[in-house]
Amino acid sequence: TLLGVGWGGLAVNVTTCSFNRDGRCIYYKAEKAHNIEICNKLPENDTKDGALYCRERYHAKEYSGSSYTDWQICNQLSNGWKYSCLYSMALKLNDATPCDKMASDYYLTDTCYSELSRKTKNPALCEKLPDVSASEEYNNRGNCYHDLAQLMKDPLLCNNVPTDRDTRGTRGNATQRDVCFLILAEQMRDPSLCNNVSLTPYSEHNPQTIRDSCFNIFDAQ
């Protein structure tokens, strides 16, 4: 059974798809054939096995292509696919405006700002992110500045990283800001950056300070 004909007369065989429950299969057939009409063979509803969902997903993928450069075309889609489209547009156009148009609680919104900040090396975008503990959320303001400091090799950006204890690493009682300077000191091979590291004891069992541990990196070289 042939459902449709794609670009260049490509016949698409969808006999392996179930119309009642396998919308994903139909979508991939439509995408492969570059033929959105194949989606219309599904029931007309917005479930994941429905024609509307299939068409929205098709358009969201289509709009992420290089031929589309106006982010406002994403407004033609329903919210879920609209935000996915805006996310792709922001990274494609190196423009934060599409990120601004996404719902603040959508799961890709913070990622939109953080990834765009790294892609464009723009620290100002970090201010768009929530100021929360790194233990609560990765895409936060402090981590954004931390990542950019390493990427741009700019120690001044470490000053925007919070002084909460870094609970994810293995550097004793080091704060998130300490870790930013420690990593940058190693990357830039600049022991003077160790002076920005705190004098907090490394751990309960190791009385040397976090700052001393930074200088020790260079003493061992």
C-alpha cells in the first residue's frame, strides 16, 4: 500500500505503520519523503498519534532549516512546537529575541539563553537566567558565567559566580567561585589567579586552604 508521493516522485510505503497508534512512524515517513500530506492519513486530533501533532512536528522541523530566517513564523505553531521552533531560531540566528518569546517556565527557555550565551560569547545573556543554587538547576546564572569564563578565558566573569559551596565537584569545601578561578588558573597557567580563591580550609581532615591547593598545582609542575 502506498500512502503518498514525496519530492522527485519518491513513493512512500507505510505498510509497517499502524494508523491508530503509530503516529511517530507516519511522521518519519512524511519527513523522509518531504511530504506533509502523509500526516493527513492519521486521525484528525492533537494526540501524539494524530494528524495535527504530525503536521506541527513536521513544520517545526522544517522551520529550523536554513531557508527560514524570520522567527515569527514559529507563531503559526501551537505552544509546544512553537517554543521548540523559537529555540532553534534563536541559535540559528544568534538572536535572543526568540528566547524572550518563550514561556518562562518552558523547559527549553533557560537552555535557550545559556546555549546562546556560549555560542555568541555574550555574558549579558547570563542575566536572563534565574539566580538559583547550582544544586537546584544547571542552567542558572552562576553556571552561565562559570562556563563563559572558561570559554572566553576571562577571570573577571568568575566574580559573577556565587560563593555557595560547590556540591558537584571534588575540591573539598571550595565554593563555586573558587572552582571557577581554580579551573581558569590551570587553563591559563596563571598562578596569580589563585589569589582570588578563598582561604577556607580544604576539608575537615585537610587544614590547608583552598587557595594553597591552587598554588600547589603550580608547585608540582
